[in-house]
Amino acid sequence: WNNPHWHPAHGGIYRNVRLHIVDPLHISLPLTSFLDTVGPYAYTQDLSGESVTVGIEAPVQNGRSTRQRIEVTAEVRDREDRPVLSATAKGDLEPGARETYKMAGRLRDPRPWEPGHPYMYRVVLQLRAGGRTVDTCEVPLGIRSARWTVDQGLWINGRHLKLRGWGQKPTDEWPGIGAAQPDWMHFYALRLMKEAGGNFVRWGHTAGGPAQIEALECNAVVVAA
């Protein structure tokens, strides 16, 4: 049974599909629904004008048949691809085991993400074992602080932000092509909203895909799901 009001039968594949071929020893991907795994995560705390604490979590899964001595390194790079922070974690991982390696460091002179200036960093993760690199991945990092007050609403980086925007289906369907569209059209849709004066999107019932999240980051749009 399908109620078309709440669960429209779009049909087909409306997001990118990729096949990831990895070593049995690898950094796990965010595939909770199928493999019960989570991906790497980067976040910030204690933001000030002089510095911010960056926390990084790297989940590693050992599918090999032997115990592995591993090293996980994380390097934060700025928009110009310059390294601005690095951290390392080491450990032993039994066969079939999973472990999340947590790292943290203090980043000096942070460039915050905020509406009007969507500055983004990226975190490059590297997994090594037996003297060689067995896996790498990247996660984006926007540095910002957010808080709500009951009388004034949302504050970003200590400045009040009035939310203006749309409720939007995460499929972003367009006439003639439906939901099967190239990534650039998600950027185009968000740019139209931004040019119309919007700074906020609420996705209905389903989180946006990676291309849509990247489009939001680049267009400095706040999102709620």
C-alpha cells in the first residue's frame, strides 16, 4: 500500500550509485541501513576568533584474518589545500573487529563558515598497516557555532540569522527529467533559491544526498531535515 501524498512513487534511482572496492582492512563508509557501519566524522568545539578545537572520528574495520597494527592520520587542509592541522592515532585491531579512532587538535586562526562566506576545509584521512597505505578518504569541514534562543531564534557564529527559505523535496525533480538529474542541477536549484533571497531549506522526510549537501555548503544555505 502506498499513500501518494506521503510516499510518492517516484521510482528509479535518483542519486549517484558507486561501487567501492576496498582492502578488507579499511575505513568504514556511512552505510548504516545495510552494513551497520558509520563513516568518518569531523566536528568543532569551543570556537573563538583565535582558535577552535577540531575533533575527528575514524571508524576502522578489520576484515583480514590476522591481527593488524594500524595507524590513522588526519590532516585538515584549508581552501588553498594547505595543511593547517594534523593528528595521529595508533592501535591493534583483532580480525573481524571494529574500532573508532578519535583524534583532536587545536586549529589556529579559523575561517568560519557562515551565510555570505561559505568557507570550507577538508579532512584527509589515511589508514596505514604493515608500512603501507591501505585506505584513504576525505570529509568536508565547515567551522561554525550555532545556538537557538526562544525569543530571537537562530544565531550563527554569534550573529542573529533570520531564516527565509523553502520546504523542498530531496529529489529536486524538474520538468522533463524528473528526479534523474546531474549533480550540477542541484547546485543550480540551490543557487536560484539563494538569488531569490533564501538562506534556508527544509528537506521533507528524507535527508539530501551528497551532491545536495555540497551544494548547500557552497551556497551558504542552512538546512533542516
